[in-house]
Amino acid sequence: MIASSDTDSKTNSSHRLSSFIKMNAISKDVFTFQFENLQLATGRNETWLCQIRSVNGGEADLQVFKNEGSEHADEICLRENEAAIQGADQYEITWYLSWSSGERCALQIIEFVEQHPNVKLNIFVSRLFHHQSSPHKQGLRALSQHERIGLKVMTLTDFQDCFDRFVGEGNGFQNWGDLAGNSARYAAILKEITTQIFHRNPVLMLLDTTVFCQLFFSPVLFIKMIKISSCDFTKQFKNLRYATGLKETWLCQILKEHDGAENLKVHRNRKRHAEMICLRQNESAIQAEITWYVSWSPCDTCAPEIITFMEKHPNVKLNIFASRLYYGNNKIISRTVLIALLMAVDLDPGESLKQIQNSMLKC
């Protein structure tokens, strides 16, 4: 028997969700106010989301969502889709958003699509939400890199299509002033944000290698080193699936200056993460190629700092080789971090280990 409090809670939750399911149209005034692609959209403090969802290429289902309290329209829509999607069918979902998704929602969108390989999601946005913020930039980059997510700024044709479907063709869409110009400006900004990852951001690769030597451990108590013992290397870099007890990151860096000179350093966690220590010491780098070999891939705290560092140093190239993937307590965030750092790159087995052994290993 279900307690009355549980019943009430379930009823309230169901009522909240059903109010959005039943909304499949919006008024002309609301559409014009909420979706107008102004550069300074004063008073537009909530996101409106118009969704078209089709199953197996059949008739489309139309729904409209908007923010409710602290819950974003994107999150409410994802929850409704989660309940509706069946594993055997193929779904194509199109979103028209008044504001682009922020970092928090971007992570959930990617997780949703990853969990549903039978879903393709097309996102059309009227305006870019806080597009100068690094976390929101990272969210947009991550969305744009997913093979089953399309991300695009709305053009006149897209506004017309959204209006005809959700307001009604008979109501007559009216082109507001500078729609095309604002659309082009937002599209240029989005292109710059999503293509920066190819030019400035780091390349993250798995340290693809064969079996390491047998495990022996000799503790080292200093942080800044240029060599690592074979015992520490084996313990810290062994690419175990379940690396119990290995709670800190070790980082071996090769910094190659523009004149060809190479500097070697080894860092490990101590009060601050090894990546953060290393970035601080690299702050003066002007033109260089940096290679990191890390025992754990960067976490969601370090990854934004790495990306910010790269944006501030356009003449620095960074390659990251990771022995193990760090997921932490939030797999959604950690997985998105890996996507943002372009993790999935294949390496020739043994080459990464050979290079790090030759340059860093001391017996």
C-alpha cells in the first residue's frame, strides 16, 4: 500500500508534467516576444522550447515547454521524452529554442542521446545564452561535436516553419526588423565557439599500451620532479579497469619550445590537482608544444581550466595521453568533459608507453 504523501507527490509530479504535454501551441504574441532574435533580449528570462517528435518517420507529435521554477524547459522536455521513447523505434526530434541550452542542460542532453542510440536530435536556437561564458561555450562545443546532435542558429526559414507549426499558418508570420542580420551574427558567434576546439583546445587520447611491468611501490614525497621511478610509474600508470587506491593524478610533461628545446617535468596531486599546478607553471609559455601523460584523465574541475588556458595561449598546442578515464561521482559531467577534450583518438599500441619510458623513466 502506498502512503498518502507518496501518492500526493506522484499526483503532483504527474500533473506538472501533463500540463506541458497538453500544450502543443503558442500564441502569436508569445512567439514574437519569446523568439525574437534580439542581441539584447531584455525581459526574456525563461526558455521556450517547441518540439517536433516523429517515430519511424511517421506523423509528428508537437509539444511546447517552458521553464517552471528552477527547472529548465530542456530538462522538462527530456524527462517527458524519457518516458515516451521505446527502444525498438527510431526517433527524430527537432527543438526550436528561444535560448540555447546552458552548460547544465547541455550535459543532460548529451547523456540523454547517449542513453538512446535510436534518437537523433536537431536543435535550432533563436539566441545564444551567455555565449561569452566559458562553461556555456563548453556546453555548446560538446553538443556540436556529438554525431547525433545537430546545432544551428535559426534563420528566417526556421522561424517561419516553427511559427506555421506551433502558432498556425493562418496567423501570418511577420518578419521583425533585422531578423536576418541578428541570425547571421549569432551564427558567426556559434561557428567561432564550436570551431575553436579544433584550433586551440587540447587533444586528449587514451594511453594505448600493452601490459606494464609488475607492481612495486616506493613512495616519493616531492611534487616537482623531472624523472619518475619505475616503481611509481608502474603503480600510477597501470591502466587497470578498477584502479582501487590510486586516488591522485600523476602528470609527466614534455614542453617543447619553438626553438626545439625540450623541458621535462613530473607533477602529482598535493593540495591542488597536478593539472592545475602544471598549468600555473606553464602560464608564461608563449609558443610551445606541450605533451602530457596523465595517470587519470582530467576531471570536470581541471578540464575548464585547461580549455581556458588554451584560449589564452593560441600559440600553444597541447596533447594529452591518459592511462585511465576518470569518471568521479558524476558520469554525465565526466563523459561530457571527455567529449569536450576530443578524447576518442586511436594510437599505435606500445608507442605511447615507449615514448614516455624513453623520456621520463629512470630505474
